[in-house]
Amino acid sequence: MRILLAEDDALLGDALQVGLRQAGFDVDWARDGIAAENALADAPYAALVLDLGLPRRSGDELLARLRAKNERLPVLILTARDGVDDRIRGLDSGADDYLVKPADLHEVAARLRALVRRARGEASPKLRAGEIGLDPASREVTLRGVPVSLQPREFALLHELLLNAGRALSREQLEERLYAWGEEVGSNAVEVHVHRLRRKLGPNVIRTVRGVGYLVVRDPRG
């Protein structure tokens, strides 16, 4: 799951990027508001972690500009502004959640998972497709209740397809959502991961839509 971190503090930004990557997120890091806005225009992110005190363009202004364009991207404000009025203002301006620094990394990750889940219309924290189960928090995948070992990129691909169950995603869309800035993407990387997932989970879990891409259906028997 690819997210954008907008944070100008070098030490905090580095810690957040490393910690969120360890939690399973692919993280791009923008250090000012204009860079963040440009990044949001160029790539499809699952969520934005937004500091309000950004240089060049403040987080408040960036959030206002996003919502003025009716962008529904989940936004988690992460800021040092800890007043009740600040929290009310941030949420009323269009943020989906608000955390005060310093925040526990596990809580940041949990709140991001919840925001993305709600944005995709998922009520349960665990995703299912037939006999396949996926728990984003524990990063566990099961087949008929038995744990299945997946490589990190295989897990990320299955997670993305389950979040978009019933909708075909192209190879290009999957690459954009799975790989952060600077990561090398092989020409057939998505195909290789799909092949490995089919070997581990069964041939009917991921379907190929000719000329479009790949999809997961809720009931692979259908």
C-alpha cells in the first residue's frame, strides 16, 4: 500500500518512513507542501500523512486545495499542534483523522489501515475472498484457515487486489500502487508475483482480464 508522507523535519520524517515501511507501507516522503501537492498529482496514493507546519505551502493550505478539488484521499494529520481548537479545525477542514506528535508508530500504522479500509468501503479489518483470508495488521494470509507464507511484495499485491475486489487493475496501476520512489521495477515483476500467488493460493484466486489486468473476486467459484 503506497502512501505519501508530507513532513519537513528530517529526523522525524526518516523515522516515520522507516517505521511505516516496516509496517508494510510503501512510503514516499515529500519535505514541503508544493512537493507534496506535485507528488499527489503524479501518483495514486492510498493515504496522506500530513504535517500542518510545512514550508512553501502549509499543510492547512494543501488540505484545503485537495478538498476544493473534491479529492477523497484519506488524510491523517500528524502535527505538533495539540490544542482542541486545532484538532477541531483540522477535522472540519477535511482531515479524516488527527494525531499529535510525538505519536506511536504502531498507532499511526493502525490509523492508516483504518482510514484506507473505510475509504474502500470495507467494514471488517480482515479481507476475504472465498477461502483466502488476509489480516493487514498481523500481515497474515490464510488458506482454509491455514497460514500461508508470502514474500512482502506478494502480500502487498494480494492486499491491493483484495481492497479492489471485483475491479480489474492493470499492471501499470499495480506498479504505481506497490512501488515507492526510487524502487526498481522489473518489466515482468507483477506477472511474476501473480504467478507465485497462484501457486501458493490456487489458480482461481487471481483472474486475468484479457487486455485489462488482474482482479480478485469475492467468491472464486463464481
